[in-house]
Amino acid sequence: MTSPVFSPFILPCGITLSNRLAKAAVEENMADVGQIPGSTLMRLYTSWLLFHVAK
């Protein structure tokens, strides 16, 4: 049996996630004033991206 966690999921805005594993952008409590993503959070996400691309 295939788990639905690994199947695509279409968001209400039309974007398709390749699986159902998603993460809120401000989960790390690194948001700037107004709870918007700031430079610290962008650096963190960039490091994660570079790590996964290098694999």
C-alpha cells in the first residue's frame, strides 16, 4: 500500500507539492517584526538548499 504522504498535493492557490511533507516558513522562530521571513531565516533556508543540492 502506498502512503498518501508521498503523493502530490495541490494547494488552494494551485501550487503542487511533490509530497505532503511541508513546513511553515517561520517555524524556527526566526521571523522579523510582523512575523515575516527575514535575512536570518533566508540564510538558514539557503544553507538547507545548498546542502540538499550538494548531495
